[in-house]
Amino acid sequence: MLKDSMLAEKERAFKLFEQGKHGESIAINNKVLKYAKEINDSILMGRCYASLGNSHYFVSKDSLSFYYLFKAKDIFEKAKDTFNLVLSYNDIGVNYKDFDSIPKANMYFNKAVDLAKAGGYEVDMIYPLSNVAELKIYEEKKYDIGIQYSLETLDIMSKIPLYEDRKLKALIYVQLAYAYYKIKDFKNHQLYFDKSIEASKKYSHIEVLANLYKEQAELFRKDNKLEKAYDFMKKHVIFNDSLNKIKEFEKAKQIEADNFLRENEEKVRLLEAEQDFKDATITKFQTYNTVLGLFVLGLLISIYLIYKKNKQFSIAKKKAEKLSKAKSNFYSEISHELRTPLYGVIELSKLLLKENVNSSHKEYLESLNFSAGHLLSLINNVLELNKIESGEMKLEVLDFKLKNLINSIADSLEYALRNSKNKIHILYDDTIPVSLKGDSLKLSQVFINLISNAIKFTTNGNIYVTVKLLEDLEERVKIYFEVKDDGIGISREKQEQIFEKFYQEQTKIEQSYKGTGLGLSIVKRILNVMESSINIESNVNQGAKFSFELIFHKQETTKLQDNTLENIRKEIANKRILIVDDNKINQLVTKKILDEFQVITTVVDSGEKAISAVKAATFDCILMDLHMPDLDGYETTSLIRAFNSEVAIIALTASSSEEVEEKMNTHEMDGYIMKPFLTADFIATIHKITTT
């Protein structure tokens, strides 16, 4: 069977890895990984990623090593595969150890040991336990404790014949020889030195031998035993030369293996086709043999029809699941693809409006800004409707200032108000606490839809927005919201219909008010999620009043919240910020906004360039785009965190907040900013994260 063949190849790749033949190991693992993806075997994929991570570690491709190891870890965590998860924690710990991040290395090694102990899997403790021993001996100089852990590891390995030829056993002998030498127990030093040579020669662990002789030479040199040091250094040079030749050979073998893989893909396809033909022939033969008689034939036909119906149902179910997943992926992608260019249009038009433009150009820019904002509102409505219908909408609790939010929404609709010759009146109760905690983004969507609806059905009239405190409790407040207009009104019989999807109101003379018919439907569904409901009072030609109530938590006013934009401007001036974005327009807009606040910016267009920039210079903050080719924002952040845990990293994204929040914490990001954004919110977020 093809799967058995691939599993055998996987084991062969591991043997080659153990012998230091990393090039061949990488080539074989890539072949098995391709097969695992074709059959959707997640565990086999995880094992291949783990092997690739370990092999790239030895050929000095640090970024790829972390990338593959974290992919393996995520798969095994999701599958709850304890054995492989223990190995993944251990391998990640090894990487951190070589980055001199000893605390993180210790954390992952101990996580591996604890997980193995909790599950009662003694064999799973072998690798992490040996690494804890290595840190105790070489880093912490606690030789007695290191010896104890090393001997415990050997004791577990002795119970398992499979580990007899492993390189790890030879390496443990090496670290025991070193530790005993350091505590001047020369008898045991010689014992384990001899064992390490015996094991390494027997199983061709050339790399272990080269390092062993080098370590011995260094020990004797420090003790001024120069003759012995010289002898061991000569042996080290001999084995190190052999090792270098093997590595060069492995590079050539890797290229050869890649070519071999391409040549054999066609053979594999032919074998699969042949197997399909055999399977079809067997099925046909079995069908003929079922015809044993008229009575039996009738019975079999019935069974066959039932089977066929079940199979059709199964295929339909799989197609439905696939379509559902495709739909979800489409909405996620379309969110990014539509909001990204809108970010450029909205922000560039805002920036141009701040400059000294003539009145006609100003009118054009205002029209452009309003149109882009209107389009963004429509996009948000469609995306929110999808989230509600799929049950994915979640409340996002944020700190916000309610009065500022209402005024900002009114300002954003100024152009539409002016065109419809309407006036807006905001009646705000100033006894409401200044700062609240709640889902301000969804509240904004509700108000944008209600006010836009009022503007659409009112001409040369008035729109009243009322915000009033109903109850002031110890930690919470209940607030009444109302949007009222003096437009054409809605008849009683149609007041239920207006909250249905895609419903559009028409007058008696069939004048159509164009739109998507989603605005009020979205309002009703969002308020349901927020545990509230929308109320309507209206009569034809007497206007309409929409009202609802919401409960918010109070937010204590902090020094940061009391900061004015001018104070923030002073505090973030001369901050060094790295902008990582592959979109040229987005780069221009973000840089232009930060330039206004005298921030020192550096711009790069890929994850790899971002990593190089952070290694070369110091930054106070990184604004990280999440959707980039090759390395995306999440992967880039993980690779940066491997060597820099101090710099603040903020996701700058047009994706939905729910999608970002699920991944942000696991990739050690400090916050996120949704595009398009209000400049004040954008700067306040950067200020908060870089000054606290």
C-alpha cells in the first residue's frame, strides 16, 4: 500500500537525520508531506513539519526551523496527540536554547516533561529530560543534578530496545563524561568517554565524535595537559573534515532527491490509476456474484438503492460542508480585499482635505470620502449579516467615550445631510459617565444604519439623536438611545417587514428608495446579540422614531484616557516605528499619518525584510500587516519573538476583529488596529501600547 510505503520513507528520513544526513532527510520529508496533504492526514503532516524543523535547525536556517516546529506544535495541540506534542515542546526548547533564550528553553522543556508525566508516558520524557540535564551541566554548572537527570534518562532508554542506536544515547554519554570530569571523578569520566566513542563508531554518529574530541581537547587544554589536548584536537580535525564532506555530499543529494521526486511523480500517478482500475474490477466482479436468484436479486437491489441514497446523501453533506467552509473563507478574504483599498481612499481623501484645496476640489474630496465611507458601511453590513447567520458574531468589549462616538458618526454623515438638506440635532445627557466599556464598534454600526435610514427617507427636514441616562448603578449604567426624523414615515402594516432582509420601502406612487435592504435588518440582529431590541413608532407622513436601550459598564478615567491628542502628539514624537505592509498605498497612508505626529518611520514590504530590520535596528513599535505573501504577519511575529520579546507589535489589518483576536494572543502580539480607522483612535492605540 502507498501509505505503508510513505511511512517507511518517513522512518528512513529519521534514520538519515540521526546520521547527520540532513539534506536527504529534508528531501524525503518534503515528499511524504506532499502525500500527507493529499490524503489530509494531519498527524503525518505534523510529523513531517517537526522533522523539517529539526533538519533546518542543523543546516542553519533558523527562521524555517521555528516556522516548521510551530506548525507541528499547532497540529498536535489541536489533535491532543500527547506523544508528538511532548516532542514538539522539546524541539522548540532546543531552538530557544541556541538563541540563548534559556528561560524560554527551560519553559518548553519542563512543559514537555510535565505533560509526559501527567499522561504516564515515561518514554515521552526521554528527549526533554536529556535537554534539562544538558542545561544543568553546560549552562547552570549544576553538575550533580545534571548527572542525576542524565542517568534517569539512560535508565528509561535501557528499557526500550528501539533507542539503542539513537544518537541521543551517545550524546548523553558525552555530557556525562564532561560532568564527571568537572567534578574530578575521572573513573566515571573515562567510563562514559569510552561508551560515547563505542556508540558513536558503532552507529556512525560522526558529528558526535567530532564534538566529543573537541570537548576533550578543550578540557585538557584548560587543565594545561597540552599533549593530550593536541592529540584530541587532531582527532577532532579528522572527524570534522569527514563531517564537512558529508554535508557537502548531502547538499548534492538533496538536489538529486528533488529531481528524483519530480521524475517519480508521474510513476506514482500511474500506480494510483492502476490501483483504481483494480478496485473497479473487483467491485464489478462482486456485483455479478450477488445475482443468486430472483428473490435474492430483489433483496440486493433494494439494499443497493438504499446504499446509493446514503452515498448521495454523504456526498451532498460533504459538498455542503465544503461550500460552508469556502463561504466562510470567501467572506474573510473579501473583508480584507475590499477594506484594504477603501482604507487608502478614505485616509488619502481625509489627508487631502486637511491641505489647502480650493472649494470645488474640496467638494469633490468630500464626495469621494463620503462615497468610500458609504461603501464601507455596505460592506460591513453584508459581512455582519454573514457572521450573524453563521453564529460567529461575538461581542467585543472596548473602552470608549460615548459622546465622542456619537459626534464622530454625525460628522461622518455630514455630506449626506447636506445633500438631502437635512439638519441633525444631538440631544446628549451629560450626566452619562465619560468613559464606558462595551462593544462600541457594533453600537457605531447600529447608529450609522439608523441615521442613514433617516436621511434616506427625509428631505429638507430634521433628524434628532437622543442619548439619555436611564439608570446609574454602582458599576453599570442603562442608557436610552433614539433616532427620530420628520420624513415620510412608515405605515403600521409595514413596520414588521422593514426589519426583514433585502426589504425596500416604496411610496404609494411606487417611488423606490434604492439600497441593499440590509440596514434595519442588521440593526435588529446586532441588538439581539447585545441583548436588546429595536422599537419603532411611526405613521405615514409623520416621521419615524427608532429607540433601544443598552447596558454598559463604567470605566474609571485613567491618565491615558484624559490625554488630549496634543499631549499624545508630544509623547509619541520621535518614536521609532517600523511599518510592515506589502501594499504601496497603505504604506503611503500610514507613513503620512505618522509623519504628521513627527514619528520616525521605516517602511518594509515583506516579513523577511521586517525580521532583518528588527535585527539591524531598535524600534519602539512595529505596525504589522497580517496578509502578506510568503511570510504572513502572524508567522513574521513568531519569528521576531524568537529573538526579540521587547518590541511592541500591533496588527494593522482589514480583516474582521474576531479572526484577529483568535490568533493575536497565541502569536504574542500586543494589540490590533482595524482598517479603516479614525486617526485619533489609531494614534491613541500606538500611544497606549508604546508608553505603558
